[in-house]
Amino acid sequence: MGSYSALVPEPLVVAAAEIGQMLGLGRTRVHMLINDVDFPPPIAELRVGKVWLYADIEAYAARTGRPVYPLAG
């Protein structure tokens, strides 16, 4: 059986650091976006912080005209 990561081209869930990488933004700007009313809500808040669906961030980027950069493994 192959690895799960080989079956899923992008992570299903991302945190602030991955959002910054996806949108090409620094930490401060990401946290500003996260607090914006137009930004998608997180799907959960874990001990390590809030997490979002990758697809929600991708849709947000498309809606706002932002490019999406691939996540480095």
C-alpha cells in the first residue's frame, strides 16, 4: 500500500505557517488576514493553534485574486 501523502497532492488541513507559504505572506500579514471578517473560519482550534481546510484557503485566494504557491514538503 502506498503512503497517504502520495494519494493526497496537498494537505487537507493547514495552519498559519502553511497559509503564509501558500499565499507568499509573512507571519504578521497572515495573522492580520486571519482576523479579517472575509477570511474563512478555522475548522478547529487545537492545542497547537487554529487549522483551516486547504480548499477553503485556496478558494479565498481565488476570490481575492491572490496567487497560491505550492507547499514545500
